[in-house]
Amino acid sequence: MALADPAGCAKGSEDSSPFPDIIELNVGGQVYITRHPTLLSVPGSLLWEMFTQKNVCSLARDSKGRFFVDRDGFLFRYILDYLRDQQLVLPEHFPERGRLQREAEYFMLPELVKLLAPKLSEQNSLGDDPCQSDPEELSPGADAARSLTSAAAALPSAASGGAGGAEGRRAGFITIGYRGSYTLGRDSQTDAKFRRVARIMVCGKTSLAKEVFGDTLNESRDPDRPPERYTSRYYLKFTFLEQAFDKLADAGFHMVACNSTGTCAFAHEQTDDRIWTSYTEYVFYRE
């Protein structure tokens, strides 16, 4: 919940500049600390407009009094880097160029938008081309495999049961995992008390995971993973398994395996209530 800081409002009425030299920002849940002049380095930008006004009360704050901006907190670090020296420096195999361009447009940074725009189509083709291979994974049969993939992509859409067909889709596995628990009373006669699924984990190739789950994929634990690399650190922003299964089915995946493990422990020494904890994985594959 964004809160206004009464002290900050009072200060704005007394001083010519209501902002301190060091500014704390909460951008989409990520905390950044920077200098006030850095936020004003691009005149006319959204941040310049926010932090040159006199009425501090109009700016949203989080529960700890930090200025709050409801945008992508992980991409904001590149926005802040650009504000510091007006240069664009991105990691190798950066897969979020299109989303970063959208953030640059939101923050009203036209020069940064121009820097991102020329490479947008090229970057997307690297992430979406079904024939793209990791140089470290090349083998004598790689050319033949790419030829087969291209031929499969050209088949009529009826083979996949959808209007879009298999064009632009690559084969691969995605594993969905979750941990659940529930408390069961004596002799299983009382109602089981289920706890919600805390987190749905995603394991697989980065490009496939982003294709299937899009903006619902949380990449905070592995933000700069190249598109052709594998990760087991992504998780979903929602906690409904059916929603994850629907997205996988819509993308042409079907379940090929699953496994589960479970443990049991007593909830309290004075009672017979038991806590059952399980971890389950579902393996999906797309031809």
C-alpha cells in the first residue's frame, strides 16, 4: 500500500527543494538508492517531472516511506544506469530488449528508446528462431536436426490442432514443480486443513519458459539467463496449477511424466494432528 509521508509534505512547504540528496525508490518491489541529481539528469523525463515538483504529497510511497513506482523493478536498474551516464550497456544475450524499450517509453527517455529500437527485431529473432542453436551444443548432426525442425515448422497447422500450427515453435521440455502441505486430524476424521501452494517452480530452457508464460514468469532469481540456456530458478507469479497447465496446453505441450515425494510429521506433541508435506513435479514436452 502506497502511503504519503506527512513529514515530507510539511517539509515541501518550508524548503525550496523538498527532496533530500539521497533518494530511496521502491520500483515494483525492488529497492534502489540513488542521488537526486541522477533522477534529474534527463530533463523532461518522467522521473525529472516527479522529482522537480514542489508537492511531495502527490508522490506515492510504500509503507517505509520510500517513493514508489509501479513498474518492472528488475529492468529499472538499466534505466537507472542510463540516467547516470546516458549510455546503454546490456549483458550479452540480453533477452528483455523489447520490454526494456517499453520501460524507456514509459519513463519518457526518447534517446534510450532510439538506442533500443534498432536491435529490437534482431534480438527477437534470436529468441524466437526455432533453428537457433547454442554454439557449445553444436554436433555433427546439428545441421540435420535443424533441417528436420524447419521441415516440421512448415507442415500444415492441422498437425498441431491449432490455427497457428507448429510454425515458430521448437521442441523441448518444461518441468513444473510445487510444494504443498496439509494438516490432518486424529484418525483422519476431521477436515484436512490445506495450505495454499506457495510457489510454482519452472525448470527448462529460458526461451521456452518465456514463450509459454510471458509476463506471468518471475525471473527475479535468474534475471540475465541467455535464451538458449537452462534454468531451474524461475517461478510463476500465480499459484494455480490449472492455470499453468492451461498455458502449457495452449502452447502445444502435453504431460509425459510426473513424480511426487511426501513426508509426515506431528504438528504438536500434545495432539495427534499430523502435517503432510509433498513435493510434486510434472514434466511437459512439445514435439
